Amino acid sequence: MGCNTLLSVALPDSLTSIGDLAFSNCNTLLSVALLNSLASIGFGAFFGAASLASISFPEGLTSVSGGAFYGATSLASISFPEGLTSIGNSAFYGATSLASISFPEGLTSIGDSAFYGATSLASISFPEGLTSIGDWAFYRATSLASISFPEGLTSIGDSAFYRATSLASVALPDSLTSIGQRAFYGARSLSMVYVPLGCSVGDDAFSLGYLSDDIPWMYGRGPPPSPQPPQPPQQPPPSSQPPQPPQQPPPSPPPTSPAAPALPTATVSAGGSTGRRARPGHRPHARRLPARGGAGRGHIRLAPQAPHAAAAVERIHRDAAASG
């Protein structure tokens, strides 16, 4: 007590508790190593430790007594162990540099004025097991913009969030049964608060002062969430393969002309009469036909005819004979 030149403390492994006012007014104390054997920190144990910037709490710690770190104005962040169940009155009163707090699931109560004047604290997420928040617990937490209250919380004390001027919205759990006087007094950024049915609301709980209208509040769950706009259909991802041209049917074969009918084959004898087939290799001799106008006037010499023209030759022969 009154250790004005103490800079650090190393505690023994066997230590289970730190007594009341053990290191009070050690305003030059910079660091403390707390061991896992430690279970409790007494009243005002580090009262006035204005230079203490950080502290690591051991896993075995179950309670922090009232005023334990009162006036620890340099303390910037706190992470409490899972075994902690309670934080005493004024435990971190005046911790103006405190910007973040991590609360454990086992925590059930936060005492009066526990974080009074924590003006740098921006957000709080309370654990599921918490049932009560004490009077003036976060008094003048002017930077506090968001709070997450757990289901199971039953009471918020008087002036608990007094002058939380940056707080824009709060969602109060259905389990809440009482809100103390001036609990959100001066929280001028709040626009509407919905209070669970059956919860008692203290005087000026949502007041903005004598010359201003109160923060609007009403019993109920609040308006239903607005429907989400329909989502556009998902487009298939672009393929890495280049687009393939459409398949063309194979070309049809050109139409074939019908084969010319075969000419009939006639058999012609050497003398020009039909009915007998010419001998193989035989070439018919030239025939003389009498000229038109009578015999003796001359003859028409015909070249040998092919077998297929035998019928035409025969007709010429008959016409010449008839005219002679």
C-alpha cells in the first residue's frame, strides 16, 4: 500500500487470493503476472493503479471484488476467464481508456458502477448466463454504439446506461422483467425502443431531459422484418472451353441420273435380212441400194451399219425398192 515506485509484481505459484487494498495507490505499477492458482482478487487490491495498461486474468479466477481496479485509467482491454461468475461494485470504475471487454459465458452479475465512466468503450456483447446489470454499471459510456443483451437477463439497474449518447438501437430480451429509473437517460441517438410485455419501466428510463421529448418506446416485439427482395437466378459460371459451332448434318450425296435404257440388239445377216446373228469377227459388206427413179440409174452406196441400226437400214431398203 502506497508503493509509489513499484513497476511490476511477480506473485508465487501457491497464491490463491490477493487481499483487500494489497497494491492500492501503486500508481507507477505497469504490469502484474497473475498465476492460474489465483481464485479471487480482494476489495481495492489495485486501487489507483493509474499506469497499469494491461492485465491477464488466470483461468482459475472466479470473482473480482469491488473497487479492485478502481481508477485504472490506462487499462485498454480486458479478457475475463471462463470461470469468472461475478464482477463487484466499482471494480473498474473510471477506466476511461478501456476500449474492449470480453465477458465469459459463466458470468451471472455485473455490480453497481462496475464500468462507470468507461468513455472509450464502443460495443458490448453480454454472455448468455448474465441475469443482472447493476446501477450505474456503464454510466456515461458515451462511445457505446451497440449492445447485445442475452435471453435470460432479468434486470437493468438505475442509470445503467445513463448518457450513452452514441447508442443507436437496443433489442431487449423477452426475459427482462425490470428497467430501472433513468436506465437509458440521455441516450439521444435512440429512435424507438420495444419493451417486453410485463416488464416494469422506471421513471425517466428513456428521458432526454427536462426540455426535450422522451425517447419513444412501446410494449411489444417491434415490427416484423421487411421481406427480402427476390434474388435473380444464378447464372452458370463461364466455361473455360471456347464455344463450339453447332453441329451441321453431313451433306447429302448428289442425286444420280437414272441409267439410260439399253438399246435392243438386232441380228443382221451379211445380206441385210434379219433373223440370223452375224458370225463373230464378220464385218458386213457395203450394200448398194438402187437410186430413186428406177434401176440402172445408179446405186446409193451405204457404209456398213452397226447391228443396232439394222431395222433402220431395212426400212430404207424397202422404200427404195418400192419407188423403183
